[in-house]
Amino acid sequence: MTFWRATAVLLIAGLAAAATLAAQGTVPAPAKQTLAFGVGRADGQSTECVVTFGPAVPISAIAFSPDGKTLAAGGYQEVLLWDLAAAKLAKRIGAGQLAGRVGALAFLGNGPLLAVGDGVPGKSGAVRIFDSNTGALVRAFQEPTDEVRCLAVSPDGALLAAGGAYKEVHVWSLKDGKLVQTIKGHEDWVVDVCFSPDGQLLATASADKTLQLWNVSTWERTLRASHAEPLHGVAFSPDSKSTAAAVGGPGERAVHIRRNDSPRSSQAVATGEGMPLGILWPQKGNRIYAACSDKTVKAVGVYGGILTTFQGHTDWVYAVASSADGARLASGSADGTVRLWNAADGKPLATLVQLAPRADQWLIMTAHGYLATSSPDALRWQSKGLPADGLTAKLQNPESVRKALAGEKLAPPATE
């Protein structure tokens, strides 16, 4: 059983079984988790906000809207749409229409349409397109026969590619919704797909330990590169001439960078104890970002080496996304949180968390301690030398949170 198959089966089975048993009253509800946020003070003393939430739903997919104002996060049977410009959880879409976990997300073009890949391993899979403004289901592609793990939109917005547990890659025309091509080249799960920025190539990465490139005009394979361990992600360089692959298993954990015309040679950048589970090569900047199993995101230099390590998550990091301008990075983790970062230096901007599954209860806490929340009563304060009463009201500042989410610099709040 491959890594991704085992992870997906355990995740879906665990969530479904826990929900069913809890509903029947035969077992206690799954345990909740606690997050603690430090708040800076001028006197150097400590003030800490503690929130209990959950049970945590792993964030397995994330995507920025083209304008950078919305962040979509996929969990279990729904997608959360965080309005970064208004500093709030705007809506939840897909409830009752999505099955299992959301494995992939992709905004289409410059509009509000959002493609969602979902499914239950060994049972079902589909790609559905929603209007992120209204939450309405616009279209569904039913060709996948198993869980969808990855999505990619061509640079011109004409094509949508999807892969997953069914080993094939489906490519549809977004103009008329027709199936354009079914690619049969892998022998195990397809864990990632990516179009080159120039639109000429489609890369497919698989648990069968191969990276393959396909000519979009002819759908002929132009490269097949083998690795010693399964692949977990693939991304193209901004000039479309190179690819980066996330490779991970017992024998090797690394990001492999190679020229697309050189199948036999690649530069491997080891990611240490952290297995790279997702990968991103923004079209602006010279860094590759890897979401890792050691609870971090690592910035990899295109010429080698780990440049920055983003630390803050408390469990495996599954997904990473970049705003269009490359200034902000978002990561989704098994700990149930989305974290927003300054991409240049790895400094945290904010943590976004749904406080209860399938509920409009949420919290956004900035790195300095400003907050916005739907549920003030969920917060507890531990403060040395200061009364805790009134701190929530004092620090709840949606305008400062909005600025933090946009990447603006803020002074620490005054808690005295």
C-alpha cells in the first residue's frame, strides 16, 4: 500500500467512523485540541490566548484566489472560503455535495469559479466546479473512478487536468466541459499534475516513483524520469524549462530539480527528517516551497540548500500555496489550521482555524495578537500581572487583522 493510499484510507475511515459512533452515542466524541497564542507586551511579561477547538479536520488542499483576497481551504466534505480582505470566514461550500476529503482545489482563470477534487478511496471520486461567490454547484465531471488527489488549470484557462487513485489523468475543456484526453502512463496513484507556465507541457507525478511530461498539443510523452521513492508533488520553473519533484520514502526525502530535457540527471536537495508532501514553485521569486511531514514548510533554493524553515504547525503539513504576487504563503496541516506567512523571511502573519467541524465558528489570530473571531467565548486568557477580563474585546480588531493578512507590518498591541 502506497503512502498516499494508506494516509487517505486512514484519514477518511477515521473521520467517518468517529462521526458515526459519536452520533450513535457508543463512544465519546473525538478529542479536541488546544492552541496557545502569545501576545506581545511592552513590559516584557507574558499574556497568552488559549483556544480549544475541534476535533481538528486536516487541511489537505489550499488555494489563493487570483486577486489574493480569498483563501480556499479543503477539509472533510466541505471547502472553507476565508475572506482575507474582510478578515473573516466568509462561507462554507460543498456541504452535502462533496464526498470524503477534499484532495485538491484550483481557481479557474480570474473569476470566482473554483474546481474541487474529492472522493472516498476505493469507492468514488469527482471534480466539481463551484461559484465561490454564491456557493452554487456549476458543473461536475464524473469520469474519475476513485479519489481525486490533484488538479491543474492551463495558463490560458482552457484546460483542467485531474489525477488521483485511479492511475489515469483526465483533461477537460473548460469551454464546453468535454473530455479532451485520458492519459494512461502511470502504474499507481497520480498525486500531482501541473501545467508549464508557457502552456506547452503537462507534468504528472505518481506514487509509482516516476515523473512524466506530456506535450499538450499531441499528448505524447516527452520525458519519463524514475526515482528511488514515490513522488508526492511536482512544479514547473517560471521559464518552463525545469521541474521540481517532491520525493519521499524510507530511503530518501528530497526535492529533485531537473532540466526537462535531461531525464537521467537531477539535483537533489535533502529535506532532512521531513518528507516533502507537497511542492510549489511560484512564478515570481527564486524559491521552491515544500510542505513537509516534520510539521514545517521549507524554502529550497533553486541552486540547492534549505534557505528558510517555516515553523509553527503541530502536525504534518499537507499543502502549500502562494499569492499571485509571491509575497504571502499559506500552508494547510493535519493539525486543522491554515497558517499565513511572509514568503520572503518565513515570519508568521496569522493562524486561521475553524473551531468546530461543519460549523460557522472561526478564529483568526495574528502573529502579534490581534484577533477576529465569531466566538469570543471560546477564548481563555492567561496573563501575568494583568487581569484577563476584557482582553478579548481589547484585542479583537478586524482592521488590524485585515492588514496582517495583507502582509502589512503592525506594531504589537497594547495590552496594558
